[in-house]
Amino acid sequence: MIASLLSAQLPAPHRPCGPAEVPGLSAIVLAAGEGRRLRPLTETLSKPLVPVLNIPLLYWNVVLLRGLTGRIAVNASHLAHQLSHAAALLGQRLAGAPAVVEEPVLSGPAGGMLAARRALPGSTDLLVVSGDALIGEDHRDLVAAHRSSRADLTIAAQPVDDPQRFGVLALDGAEVVGLLEKPSDAPPGSVVSCGMYVIGDRAAGRLRPEPGTLYDFKHAVPELLAAGLSVRAHVQSGHWSDIGDLAAMHAANLFALRSGLLERAATRGTDPDGAWTQSPVTTCGDLHVSGPVCLGFDARIGPGCVMERSVVGPHTQIGAGSRIRDAVLLPGARVPPGADIAHAVVTGDHVLPVLRETALT
């Protein structure tokens, strides 16, 4: 599966006119987490390589970031060699590889940012994104809001229906006055941190984590506020999802099928509600599609199959007469003839049911 994911095509750029780099800006992708809630996928796969439309999250994020800056660093720990390989392949395709900063011991999101910052000297601002986030647009508005407000730290934010899963922001207008991590009593519609930030050099230089501790932005924000620095929220309206568990990964793929992400990842067939392909050699025998459906490279599908709103990974094998609905088949998945799979993720021979539907913003 890893080889298939790393060889995946890159998504088309968000802005077709090409990149327009922001002076003084560098970017960091936080990619060191173990992804425990995404097991069993992350037992052998680095979390930022989990796919959306058969393309690793890391590829989606780096292509977006390259529209703003060519200076990108990725922090890594769990299965760091996979991220190093992915970065090298990205470098071959994008004329410049992201720097991979390996952390022997996890230091937390803000700690990882500080570790990766050392690979990006001379930056005025750092754009920091979570390696498990999927967004539908680039970060240009976030960077512009940060610079126009002259804030020391700007946090991308969004109201959500299930704020108990996130860091909830206490706001006075656009000013952040506090951050509560996963509060059980937060009402629906609370504004949460999206795990994406722009931090100025002055603020980053003031952060002093204790050695050997997990240092998060829930620690960094109070420190900056206590020092009299400005922390602001930029409430965004575009799509954002935190792919923290299997249900969220499943939901993000199904959302991508019905969004503009699909046309950046695959080629439309003759029927816009039918099959989109990522390779002209995908073989389909008497396939009935409604959806749309995304078919990966060399997917082998037996006759008489029915597919609805699903993502089929490269090198998958689907037996004759199978029905696949609202499912994500990872690279190399094998489905026996006559199977009926719905609302699930399939890896190898294993069908992993999705028990919770995740609301996507």
C-alpha cells in the first residue's frame, strides 16, 4: 500500500494561474503524531500519508503550501522514514523537497513547530498546518488576515457542531482571550481551532517549552497572552476537516467526491455522476456506477459490479457481482465475488465498518 500511495499523482494546484509566493513566509507541516485513533491503518502507515481520493494528505497540503512559499519543513517521528521518502519524491516533482526534521522523542504540536523552525532560518512568519487536516482552499486569506492585523499569532478557526473534540477559543471580537482543550460543556456552534496558525518571529522566539514535555498550543497561547502579545482568530468559511479517526477519514473521502477536490485529483468520465479515473488503464467489466466514484490506477473490477459514492484505491481487486456503497477501498484491497460492502473502509482483506458519521464543515 505504501508504494502505491507514494507514487500517487499530485493534485492539481488550487490556483490554476500558478504560485505567488508571499515574501518572508515559511511553512511547517506537523506530521509527527502516531495517529492512534486511526489504527489499524497507522500501525504501518504514517498518519499524514493517509489518502483522500487516493492521494496522501501530505501531498494535498504541500501542493497548497507551494502556492505560498517554497520553504517548507515537516516534523516527523512515527514512521519518519516514510515521510522522508515522500518528501524526496515531492522534491523531484516540485523542484525542491520539503525539509524533514526528525524528532527522536515527541515534543507536541507547538514543540514540533519549534523543532522544525530551526530548518527555516530568516522567516518573518511561519504558516503552521496539521498533517491530518484537509481543506478545500489555500491559506492565503489566513496569512493576509495575520499580516493586516499585525497579530503575533493568528489561529484559523471555525464554528462546529461537535466542539468537544477540539480546542475551543474564548473570543473578544477577533481577539483570543483563552483556549480550552476539548471542554465537555462547550455548546454546538462554538468556535474551535482548526490546527492551522500563522505565528510571527517575535512570538515564536518567546516560547520556552520545558525539555522532555509535550508542548501544545494550549500551553503556548496562555504564555503569549500573559506576555502581552496579540493572539487573534481568523474565522474561515471554507471546507476543513480534521482526519483524526477512521470515521473522519471515511467522511473526508466521501465529501471530496462531491466537491471541487475531485476534479483536482481525477479525470471525469463521460457521465459526471459516474466514474472518475486516475489512470487510463483501469479495467472495468460491465460496471454500474452512480455517485460519483473515483477509480485508482489499475483497479481490477469484475463484471456485474455496482458502485455508489465510493473511492477505489490503486491495484484493488473486486470480484464479480459485488456491490460497493459509500466505501473507501485502500490500495491493494481485495473484495471477494458477490460481496456487499457499505459505509466502510477496506484495507487488504479487512472490512472496517464506520460506526460514526462525522459532520464536515
